[in-house]
Amino acid sequence: GQCAAAAAAAEARRRHGASLATATGGGGDASEPAWTGSPAVTAPLLDLAGSVADAAARLTSAGEEAEAASLFAPLASLHAARLRCLLAPLAAHAAASPLPRHDAAEGAAEGAVPQPLFAFREARTDASKQLLGLGAAEHAASVAEAFHDFRTLARISASTPPPLQLSTPAFAAFASGGAAAAPPLLAARSATAPTSAAAAAAAQAQLRRRLLQQYVPEGRGAPPAAPPLYAGEYESEAGFGAELLQAYVEQGPNGCAAIFRASVADDCPALEDELAEFLQRHPRLSWIKHVHDAALAPSDASAAASLTGAARALYGWGLAAGGDGGVLDRKVMLSLGKLCHHAAFLRDAPPHSDDDVAAGPAPTAPPVPGVLLAVDASEREEWRAVGVAAADDEHYLLRMQEKLPWLCKAGGAAAPAEALLESLLATAASPALCAERHVSQEEVLKLSLDVAHKSAWRLGDSARGRAARSERLVRVLAAAANADGQAWLHLSSRLRSISETGLRKALLEGGTAEHAAGDPRPLLLWSLLAWEADKRAGGGGGSREVVSLHGPLLGELLAALGRVDDTALRSTLQRAQTEAEAAAAEAREGGGEAAPLGEESGEWMVVEA
């Protein structure tokens, strides 16, 4: 086995002898000339490392694990030599111009990262991939620490269960800080030691504690105790604390559970701030941590605060305007948010007796403050307080998209309210599209009104918000009026000669004999007015805006129709509003529902959130 490795190494040295002699010939830090980072120097080192790694893999396959392990130290030294060569030009570049911050560069294109930094990161990846692939965890961790490869160190520290390679005495010595940071190029042959899961877990915990103490600063914004390898390193690279938390998340449920265990933060109290910021960026994980904290809370007030934090995280995810959150995901998040919201209120609410119930309705949960969400069509974001009613309204919009998938964004992602409204109105304007999607114009327009109502809370109660709410309602009413434009004009031209009974009949049958000749149906605008009047008469309007043409909304509608000065149409619309209210009152007095509401588009529409 040693002969095979030696032969592979000799071939690489024959091809790249001069370059290898330069790279491995002692020293080798950031003070070396920048030319050492050229491919003429680093490529032969990678070639030789590949040859040694191949030889170790062949030995392992042949069952000669001890022989393979004897190649780990030389392999690690080759990678260390290559990284030292690449560090020199990186240090020179960093001294001449600031490197991009790691949070800004995370989503950047590959070309946006300076080439020396990109090459150095790639070389670290090459080293960890080869060494960990061979099971050389000690040597991978040693090279990673020497060159601040916190991602590799985090993955070794967070892997669940710990790999058995961590149970060797050599790794235990390294974990406690007793091993050299970089092994010599020529190391004595070492045999593998007996493995133990308990020893591996102990060594992993020791390594994690040491790295947290050494590389996570005590104060917010303070640099780690270890000096940087080059200027601006700790600003351009994610720190060990952030990489450790990310590594836990990548481990799945077991890793996430480790984040919640107090031992992780106990290893390093300074990690608390980093953990809080990390959880803010991961609401789907944050709420579980809050519920976990609530279960262990020492008082009702503390538990209520943790449950409120869970509701805030869940609402923040469920109400997000952008991104690719699916409809089902957001429904689940909002439902869980409401559950945590109610639980927080009940945990800290005063007792409510039967006498209190007799005196009036039970108190309701106050809104959850500090939820970041989009407030209008431009997706402008603001911090808002979110109540249970608002969550109910948003849940209804998600149910609508679940039942009518053509309302969703590409890929099934949930669409914001403005996009829903535009899609519904475009469908209502096209009878052919309605037929294709198996909905009637009346149903689509009623859904459009629902969207305007259910999304109104996002717009706020400022002058701008009130104007935006009215504008959405007017768009829906104008679409309904335009669908029967000629019928409304014909009806307004003979309004003086029509009795109340005749007007009601005309509104229910389409306004004109010609309109009713084929398939008589109510005028769409009349249907919407009667529907809204029926909800008000039955007390089921909830948070809905008042839709009535006995007020400013009429003038806005006429302006949208381009008929501000059409007094006949104004009078017709006002009388139509009066008839809608009368029809709703008559239906309620008779224990029924207003006539135009006899057919709904489905049971899911009848039961409002």
C-alpha cells in the first residue's frame, strides 16, 4: 500500500517537481509573495493531493485501513500548503480593497466575489471534501481550523450522531486544543484506534465548546479572540456561531432539537444574541423554540410572552407577501399562529366566570405587535399589530386559492391580494374565461369583493389606506356595471315610468326584455349590492367595509364609469341600492336569504372566516 502511494506521489513530483518544492519548502503564510497563488504552483499541489487520496481510497477498499490512515497526515499537509499559497494573494487583495460583507455576498453571483477569495474558499472545500470523504475527521478539522473554514468545523461539531472517527485519542487531543493546528508534511504512520460512540460524542462536545469560546466574541460586534488571517476576514465570512446554527438546521429534526437544548447556549453565552438573530431569519424554526420556552417558563406571564413570540413568527411567515410560500404552508402557519395567539391570551388572561359571560361577551386576545408584512400593492413593508380577525381574513384568501388553483402564482405559490383581485376581474370581464374555469361572472365578482374586504386591514386606516380600500371596491363595482352597461343605460332612460315592482323585476331579470330573452339573470351590480345589503341586514358583515351607493362611493363609481354628470344613471343606481336593501330586509323577516343569493359557488364560500 505504501508503495502504491509512493508511486502516485513520485509521478506527481516528476510532473510538477519545481512547483512542489517551492510550495512545500517551509514557511508559507500570508507574508509570502502573491505569485505563489498562481495555478502553476497550486495546481500541482492539488494533483498530488488527488493522487495520495486515490491511493488511500484503494487501500481502504482492500481492507488495509491502518495503511490508508498513514496517508492522512501527508494529504492534510498538501492541502495546507496549497491553502497557504492561496492565502498570500488573498491577503494582498484584502489589504488593497475592502472585501464584500458575507451577508451581502451570500446571494451574489459567483463573479461578484473577488477571485482570490473565491479560490481560497474553493480550496478549503477541496480539502474538507477529500479528508472527510476518507474518514480523516481529525485532519480535516485541523486544516479547517488553521484556515478558518468554519463551515467544515461547524458540520463536524454538529453532526448527529457524531461520526465514530471522532472517538480516536488523537481527535480527543485536538478537540481539547492539544494537537498542532497543521500536521507536518511527513508524519509517522499511525494505526486506527478502537471506536466508541460515547467517546465520539464527548470529543465532539469538547471541540464545540472550545471553538465557541475561541471564535464567538463575547460582546455584540466584537471580533473573535483569534486574529484574522487577512484584513476584513470576519466581515467577509460567516462566523463559527452562524455556521454552527446553520449546520444544526441542515441536520434536520435532530439538529433543530439540539438548538433548543440549553446546553448549546450554555457552551457559550455569547451565542444567545446570534441565536436570536438566526431564529428571526427562520420563522419556521423560531416558533418551535418559543413554544419550547413556553413549556419550561417559570410563570404564566413568561409563558404568554413566549407564546406571543411564537404567534409573531408564525404570522410573519404566513402573511409574507413575497417569496414562494405555498398556499398549504401558509394556511398551516396562520392556523398555528392563531392557536399560539389564543394560547398566549388564555395563559395570562384573568379568570372568566359564568357571571362574566352573563354580563357580556368574553374578552378577546389583543393583537400581536411587531409583525413585518406588506401593506399595499407595491409590497411596501411595515411593522404591524396583527389580530385574530386579520389572520382569519388572510386564511380565507388562502382557502380561495386552494379551491381555485388558477389564482395562485406560478408553481403554486400564494398570490398577494392585488394579484388576486386583478386575476378575478380579468376573469369576470371574459365570459369565455369564466366558462373555461367553470365559474360564473357573478361568483367571480363576489369573490372579488371578498378579496377587497379581506385584504382591507393591510392598508391601514390612514387617508392613503382609506383611499386604497375605496379604490378596490370601486374597481369591482365598475366591472359589474360595465358587464351590463347597455342594460343599465336602457333602464335609466325609462326610470320615471317604472314602478317599484317593475324596477325590482327589471333588476332581477336583466334590465331589458332583450337582455332577459336568452337566459334571464340579475344585473351583476344589483347582485353585488343585494349580497352586501343581506350581509349587513344579517349582521354577518364582520370587518367588511360598507358597500352602499347612498354615499361617496356612488360618485367614485360614476367617475370610474366616465359618467359623473349622468343624473339619470345616478338616480337609477340609488334606487337600485334602495331595492337591494329592501330585498335583504324582506328576506331576513321571512327567515330566508335575499333572492339573488340563492346560488353560491360552493359551500366553502358560504362559511366565512
